[in-house]
Amino acid sequence: MKIKNFCFNKIYQGNCLERMKMFPAKSIDLIFADPPYNLQLEKVLKRPDQSKVNGVKENWDKFNNFQDYDNFTKNWLNEARRILKDDGTIWVIGTYHNIFRIGKILQDLNFWILNDIIWVKTNPMPNFRGTRFSNAHETLIWCSKNKKSKYTFNYNLMKSLNDDLQMRSDWIFPICNGSERLKHRGKKVHPTQKPEALITRIILSVTNPGDIILDPFFGTGTIGAVSKKYNRKYIGIENEKKYIKFAEKRIKSIEPIKNVKFIKTIEKKQQKRIPFGRLIEFNLIQPGDILHDLKKKWHAKVRVDGSIITENFKGSIHSVAANLQNLPSCNGWTFWYKYEKKDSISIDVLREKIRSELERF
Ligand SMILES: C[S@@+](CC[C@H](N)C(=O)[O-])C[C@H]1O[C@@H](n2cnc3c(N)ncnc32)[C@H](O)[C@@H]1O
């Protein structure tokens, strides 16, 4: 049965395939899925001191064969595609056991792969038998619904988080442990609880406050916890009641960041246009000031109307920069610097000063 509305900030108990069928088409901004790995563990694995290794041996991770797993994957991904907004994205995380099969199925269903991210674990489990390399990473596949989707990517937020360097596709985080790891009577509640740091980067990179995030394999609710903190709406689906109980308690204890102003980011392309002339009005540049490029090869003087002038060319900060270098176009904001008493300052930095001044209103 299809229902018109669904509730946000709620965990639905049941099989995600059946549950997703009840959700309206094109209603979700982000789907994050951490599906069963199909680990196919056969023997009990022991450490050198003979203690047992807690792998994923739960029934939810058991499939008869690859065909069975592929059918399961096709079915839930098909439904995920139906309920994803046209400009929404999907992330799927997995290991070598399942991620290549999932990648093929994603492409077969016409999802468009934007990146694969490698989550490098700082504290992976050793390969106790010494028969293989220690398996120290998981792979995340990030897809838009179509090649032409206008998906959200908070490029500048990511760059800023990374000390002004473009964020790369190799992400280094420890596995979930310490006080973050949910425990009951000394035992882990869930074998594969994901770290909040990893989920935080995903949520901040591809969603905005108020967006709707679905996790069809909710487990201990890591997506719910981070969504609540950063003012996103979550919907969780989880088969096992025992995990839902812990997830609900966990999410209840999370305090959302109250002042949305601090978590709202405006990407460069959405920012208000500030003409160069505003720098004169704000007294940050004077008519007659000399601008120069980074290497001080070229110079131009500022005119009162916001244009700049060289010996033989007058125009905007962009057209003069392009003319000097014999280029069809050039971004004058990142090209020009103004002499200051000690050092020079980029006019882009001066523009940012005006932006933050104006944003206070
Ligand atoms: C790999 S775990 C996800 C862990 C989660 N990301 C976390 O941080 O706790 C997969 C979860 O999916 C659930 N699950 C497996 N098959 C399911 C299905 N068909 N529908 C809903 N939940 C399912 C399992 O019970 C398990 O909790």
C-alpha cells in the first residue's frame, strides 16, 4: 500500500524493501545505506591467545549464494531509486565481499557514480592467521540518480574543513570505539556500528539543514544521531527490534546544534554577488590604489567607478587581468592583490570582509 506521508525522525521496524514501497516517489534527498556484507564466514576465527574474534555472524548477514545476495541488492536499490529525488544522491558502504557486486548493480540501474571513497581505518583488525594483508579499509560509493542530476555537493565546506585544501577521496578515521561504541552488559550492541566522524563528513558534504536522509539499514542509528545534531531529518528502517531500542535511546540523548546560523553554509555559487566597486564604498580600496598580481609582474590603478587601468587598457578587474595575460577570461578576484603597509592582501579577502559584514543583517 502506498501512503502519501511518512514521518521524519522515526525508525520503522521491518524489512526495508517492504517499507520503502510505502514511501512516496522522489521524496528523499540522501540515502545512506550500510547493507549486509555477505561475509560468508564459515569457521570460528581465533586470536593467537585463542580468544574468539567477533566477526559478523548474525543471521541478517547470511545469504545462500552470490545470486541470492545480488537479487536482494537489486530489489532494495530499485526501490531506493524510486524514492530518491531526481537531484538526490545515494551512498553505499561495503567491503571487498560485497562492494564490487553493489557497484555493478548501481550502474546497471542507471545510477551515476560520482566518487568512490576509501575509508582508511587507523585501527583495523589484524589478519590473525597471517595469510592475507590486514583488511584496513572500506569503500563507499557515491552516486547521483542520473548523469544530469543537479546534486548537492558542499565543495567549499569540505575544502574549509580540510585547511583550505580540496578534500580528497581517501578518508582516515578510526573504527567506532571508546565511549561512542554502544555496549550492553559489557558487550557490543552491534557488530558493525559506524563511526560518527565518517557519517558527519558524508552528511555535511551532500546535504543542507532540513534535508531528508533515509538509512534503510539503520542498525544502531548512527545516521539518526548525526542527522539530529546537524538539523537534518532522518528516517530509519531496521529489521531487528533489539537494535531499534538502542538506536532510539542514543538519538534521544543527542542535542541538536541550536543556532542554525552556524551550520548553514553558503557555497560560493550561491553567494551574493559583490561588485568590485563595493570595496571602494566600504573604504577598503581607494581610487588611485595600485593592484598587482601574485608575482608582481603586472600592475593596474583603481578608478573611482570600480574599473582599473593599465598603460593601455581599461576595464573590470576580470577583463584587465585577462588582457594582460592574453587569455579569453580570468577571475580578477583571485588575480589581484592590494599593497598594504607590510604585505599585500588578496582583493578576494577584502570581498569576504564585506560579505561577513553584510551577512550580519
Ligand atoms: C551493516 S549493519 C548497519 C549498521 C549501522 N550503519 C550502524 O552504524 O549501526 C546492517 C543492518 O541492517 C539490518 N538489516 C539487514 N537486512 C535488512 C532488511 N532487509 N531490512 C531492514 N534492515 C535490515 C541489520 O539488522 C543490521 O542492523
